[in-house]
Amino acid sequence: MVLVTGLYGGDYQSAGHWLQARPLLGSEQWLNQAVFTCDSTLRWFDGPEVFVDDQHCTKGEIVTTDFHQIDQWVDQAIASTPIYDLHTHLYPAAMPEYCLWGLDELLTYHYLIAETIRVSPISYEDFWRRDQEQQAACIWENLFVDRAPLSEACRGVVTVLHRLGLNLQSRNLADYRAWFKNQSAQQQIDRIFKLANVKSVVMTNDALDPKERAYWENGAAEADPRFKGVLRIDPVLLGWPQVARTLAGFGYQVGAELGQESLKEIRRFLTDWIKKMKALYVAVSLTPQWRYPDDSPATTVIKQCILPVCQEHNLPFALMVGVRRQVNPLLKLAGDSLGKSDIVSLDRLLSENPNNKFMCTMLSRENQHELAVTARKHRNLFLFGCWWFLNNPALIEEMTRMRMELLGEAFVPQHSDCRVLEQLLYKWDHSRRIIAKVMKDKFADLARSGWVVTQAEIQRTATRYLSSNFEEFLAR
């Protein structure tokens, strides 16, 4: 029996069962205008406060200890909350060379290229000689016609076609391609953002790419406010001494030696492009061999350029660690892999720079528990997402459950890492289900422990995971 206690007392019936209520502070008045929406679920309409099993609830709040009700509230909250996707490779329609969308882009995604060449007799050379439509047809035939599309990357294409209302029974590539060719990039962006319930995506922007620089110089990169800028600095951090010539070509007085004048000019470059891009953070992708500190140019640039500039602008420095580049060069973009990274280096970076903000995701499953514990120890570390090869349902669930148990609400479970616009549909459809599944289990555990769960706190948790945690960390 649920005991309801308020400034007024009384007995109330819930789905045919009477629930006992008693007055507080010796009051002789009775609790009134309380409505129970299901067993153990109270909607409170009158009076300043109410207690359920001695737990305080506010006026108008809906509470429950019923597991089915918890499941419904979690599903509603996760489905209805707009997403702030904090790391993607998506771009607005005004940047057509970078804005990848449509069926052929979906099918020639590098995950599917690797899967196709693995199972097909086609040679690397023969595959790469084909144009994109021919490559897409080869992938469709091998992975969707000759085989069931069981991998997550294949299932993602199926989810996209289904969510766009296309006839999956036909399995007719020409019909699907004809539908996509009748769309424009801007129409598709608007449609996909609405269907995926995504409010903003964060791009990956390279200020050393001459073509991309031109879009920032003429304002096209800022044409759609849903696309947010991030300054990606891999060459500046890792490309010495070769990158000195590139920076000098853009008017920065940088030499091959990292003397004081060169470091000053690197700081100027970072500042210029943070301002131009209105960058939300500064980001780099690192190999498993990254160590901090060491005697490499990377440590010098981090200490004397990136950290002081990020602190000055109150921006996080985002480290995405664990990629092994081109383990199979014959696969081109599909040829990257992963390795276990050194979290001790991250610990040192965090502890030596408590006034800087950091974001981190790591690529190896074997790093995830240690990384979550590291986030417990450093309040300046923001843990996010299931990156790249971790973006598989079994691993997303495992990591989200472990992080929730170690960090509570203080992380972001997922980012899409999309390279093709329509991937927003499947990556967020699939991830929402998994995040909801784990949330249901955790709130049910709370209810079993005696906590009376409120609809408001479930919605608040969903909002934090899908949007506001990231926004609040940026503003902190």
C-alpha cells in the first residue's frame, strides 16, 4: 500500500484499491482533489505539498512505483526530446562538396565498402575503378540481395529506406535511386532533421582546407544555424614540421622550429578561426600511441597553444583517441582500425590543467571502464558517445549501462558521427531505443529500492542525455 501524506488527510481509491492518507503536523483537515491515474500513480492537484511513502512531491507532479508506467514515461521522454548531436561530419546544403546525402552516398559509406570487399570476389582495383553508382550497385547486390543485411551498417540503410516510406519488399535499387534524385539537398536536410527529431548538429571543420576556408570566408558555412562549427586541428597538432609551410601560406609567420614566434602565430591562427567559425570546441583525433607529456611537438603545441587559447575562450579541448590509420591502405577511407589507448596520459592532462575543460571519447572497448572511472575523478572531463566501431547496439548498451551506473546523469550517451545526412535517421532511431532500454532498467531499479519515480525527473534525465548536458558543459 502506498501511504499518501499531506497537509490534509484522507483515504483515496486507486483503480479499486483504497490508499490511506494522514494529516501532517496535527492538522484536522483532509487531503482533497488527488487523482490516482493507475495503481501507485498519483496526480496531485490541490494543496501546497504532498508526500508519497514519505517522499516529497510538488503540486501538479505525477509520481509512480509502477514499472509499466515507468516504461511509458521513458519512451515518451526519449522520443519527444530533440537531440543536440555533438559530433558529426555533416554540412549544410550551402557547402555542396561536403554535404553528403542520398542513396549512393549511403551505400558507398566506408563501413559497407569494407563489408563488400570482404565477401565479394571483386578485387580492390576493380572496385575503385567503378564510378559511385556502380560501386553502390555492387554493394547492394552483395550485401542486400545475396545476403541478409544483418550488420548494423546494413540495417541502418534498411531503417533509412523504411523511415522514408520506400517499399522494402521491392528491393528495387533503381526505384529507390529515382526517389532520392527527386529531392534537393535542402529538402532532404529539413526532412531528415524533422524525422530524426534533431535540432542541431556539430560539424567537423578544417581551417587548413582551402575549399572549406572559402565557405567560411564567404559566409556560406553559416547559412543554416542548425549546423554548428568546431575547429578540428589534427594537422596543427600532429603535422610538424610539414604543417608550418601550410600555415605560412595562409599568412601566419610560422617556421619549422617551434620557437616563441611560431607558437605565438599558432595561437593567433587558433583564435582567428575559433572566432570565424564560432567554434563550440577544438578537436583532435589521436592514435593509441599518443602520450602526454613527452618531448614531441604535439606536447609543446598542446601546452603552449591549445590549452591557453581554449581557456581564454572557455572552450573544451576534445580528444578522440584510439584510431590506427590505414592498417589496410587498399581500402582507402575504409582502411582505418583501432587500438587500446593510454588513459594515464589523459589523467595527467586533466590533473595538470584543472581550469581547462576537456571532452573525450575513446575507440577501443577495452578503454571504456577505465575512461568512465577517470571521468568520476576529474570534473573538467566530459565523457561522450560510442565512437565509430563502438556504434553497435551490443556495445552501446553495455557502455551506456556501465556509464549510467558510474556517472549517473553526468555524460552524453551518444553522438551520431554521421558522414551522410540520412544516417541521422538510423543512428538516432537505434540509439534512442537502447538509451531508453537502459533508462527503464535503471528507473525500475530505483523503484524497487523504494524511490517513488516522477515523470518530471524521467523527462529531465532524457533531456540531459540528449541535449542539455552538452549545452551546460559548454556554458560552464
